Amino acid sequence: MTQVSSRPNFSAYHTVSEAAEFLGVSTATLRNWDRSGKLRPRRHPQNGYRIYLHEDLEAVLRSADLSNLTDGSFAPPVDWAAVGETEHVVQFYESDVFLIDSVSRFVGGALTAREGSLVIATEDHRQAIHKKLVACGIDVAEAVANGRFVMLDAAETLATFMIDGAPDPHRFAEFIGNVVARVAEGGKRVRAFGEMVALLWAKGNRSAAIRLEELWNELAKTHRFALLCGYPINGFNAASDAGQLGSAPPDWGRDAIAFL
């Protein structure tokens, strides 16, 4: 009599990264689909990691419109219109797709209202934000020409005020303060996005990152602007890491915001 093994065939399963690649989405999107019930992950009996049955993934491809199931579809929405003129917000994110969408809505809202925006980001993110804004129908060239929109390189901007591995308060206030003042000319409200802090954190210079967040808050005492800073969540090992910034995201593994 032939015995049939009850052991699962793990060759028919995919890891989180393999499943995301198979579906053509980010791991963040995959995690959001788990929460929403779009997918039902299994648990590996030896290590407890999430795994996905191949036939379940194929079912998603057959039944779902993946173009509408992006990170932003399940991430908690942020009403940027409700953000105060001097609010300081930290965005923790897993995927660049989510970050670009979030930042574009943040600064795009200001540009649409004929207000001012400042973006200090890496080259890749600047290009992606520019492309997203244009796709949303915003005349970026006109905003730049009129001084309402300024984009700066994060690393180059950091170099203007860093001394011996720490941000110099006077140089920061002078350089960033002048840029904010120019964008705000004529009484415009200003929204600024920066990831200089993220660069410092990624290099392990956490004290400088925290000090830079403080300098932004000090600058807000003399210049009115709403600030959004972005941190890739994979740079944090525990909730206590983010707690150093003032507030930890409520659920590690989620895109989240914190108000400082």
C-alpha cells in the first residue's frame, strides 16, 4: 500500500521577496494586501516566516487589477490639507513609491494653491517627485521660474553647514533660512520636504540627525513653514530608535507618520 506524505511541498511556496517580485509589487504593498485580506500568507513551520502558496499568487494575478493595488491603496491616508502652517511631520516609509506619492501630494498641494514649496532630496527622489508632479498636471517649470518651487540636493546642502560631523546652527539658519525666505516672498505659505536627516541617520550619525531635526524646529520660530522629513524604516532596528525622534511609528513594517 502506497503512503501519501502529508508534508507540504515547500517548492510550491514563495518567500515575501519572491512573492513581491512575482506579482511585480513592493514588499510594503504585499504586507498591506495581507492586512486587507487580498492575500493569505502561510507560516513556515521551522522559522515562522510568512510564505505564499504559488496558486494563491496566480489567483491574485487573474482576479486583481494590480495597477490599482499600489502601496497608497492600503496605506493610511494623510490629509495634507489639514497640516498646519508650522507643522513638523516625519514620514517613515518602506518603499520609494509610497514616499514619492506622499511627498508629491504634500508639496503639490502647496503649488496648486499658488503657495511655495522646497524639496531637499537625493537626485533620484528629486527626479521622481518632479515627474510625479508633472503627471498630476502641475506646471513645475512655471513654479520654478517664479521662485515658488526650489529643489536642492540633500548631500550638497548638508555640506554647506556641517562642521566636524555636526550641523552648525549659524550656517544652517543662514543657508536654509535664506532659501525658505526666498520661497516665502510675497507672504506665501511654504511647505518643505527634506531627507538630509535620513542621510545622516543612514551613515550612523544619529546625534547629528536628531540635532538637525531640532534646528529645523528652531528655524520655525523665525520662519513659517510646514516641514516633512522622510526616513526609510529599514534604517531603524527597534521602536526605540524612532522614539529618539520624538514619536515612534505605531506598527513597524507599516508606512507611518509621526508629529514632532
